[in-house]
Amino acid sequence: MNGPCLGLLALQGAVDLHRHALERLGVHTVEVRTSEQLASVDALVIPGGESSTMSKLLVLNGLVEPLAERLSNGLPAFGTCAGMIVLAAEILDGRADQVSFGAIDIAVRRNAFGRQIDSFETDLPLSDVGDEPVHAVFIRAPVVERVGEGVEVLATVDDGRPVACRQGPVLVTSFHPELGPDLRVHELFLSQCVGWTTHAR
Ligand code: GLN
């Protein structure tokens, strides 16, 4: 298959739904658990899950240095929910030893919507995916509390807090665009960050 080889960080979390979304777009995906696998991919999706657990597994699997190096060399990356936390510059309410890569200059607060509304769904306008809002599912989601220069805010919740951001080849969302039939956020990553035109099946 032509086009990029997309890696899915498969240490923990919601890997399968991303794979299905990407396969529906005709993209070849490989699971990444080792530095050898990481070296073979052109872009990386980091799924939702539990960012502190993912952090421990990144350390155990010897992926922290290789991933930091690839990201600093411009590896396109798409992080959803826990994946957004892993890619952020700063984690608020994280574990003290929790790793993040600073691939996008944002500070994110974990579990930012609190226990009362730890999961909810809403329709959000999202820049660059067309006029129809995106149906966004939030599950114990982080929000962005600081956005650095050079970071574009693509979507916010009602109170104005950012929940989708992009900086260069790195795209992050607080919500889970892989949960549902709408592939536009994955397409946005592929077309703008990876530079590939997809053909939905
Ligand atoms: N609350 C989780 C964390 O801190 C993220 C939840 C998710 O990915 N759905 O990592």
C-alpha cells in the first residue's frame, strides 16, 4: 500500500478503534511497542487510556529516549486524551514521575472535568474539518490550560477551554474521535500533519 506507515502506540489503551478508523481511510498501521517498531513508522498515533500507566510502560519498554528523539526530529503525531497528555509540554495533576514529551507546547490538566461529569458528549465546531460540528466524546478527559506561541487552538468547549490543538505536525484532542463513524479528525491528521490524501472506503 502506498502512503505513510502509521504507528499505533500499543502499550495500553484504546488502540483498536484507531486502527479501524485508519484502516477505513486506507492507511497501513503497525503496532508500536519497541524501539525497532518505532523506527519503522512515518507517524504515530497515541491513543486514549491511562497516561500514567502508559508512561510507566514507555519507560519499561525503553521507548522514552527513542520517542523523544523522533518527536524532536519532527515525527508527526496524533494524541487523543491520554495521548494528548503524553505529547504535552506540561502535565497538571499528573503523577510526579509521569513522562511527557513536550511535542506540543501546551499544559494539560488531567481529569479536568471532575468526577461529577467525568464523561460526556457534545458537538463541537472544529477548525479545518468543514462546517459540520464534530461529535466529541470525553472520557475522564484532560483540558488545555496553557497554550504556547505557535500552537493553534482548533476547538474549545463552551467555557472557552481548548480541547483540540495543533502545532506543526502534532495534533491533539481531549476527546475520542475514534469513537464513532466520523473520520474527519483522523483525515485532518493525515492530510495536514502527515501530508497524505486519504480515500475513505
Ligand atoms: N484520565 C486519563 C489520564 O489521565 C485519560 C483518559 C482517557 O484517555 N480517556 O490518562
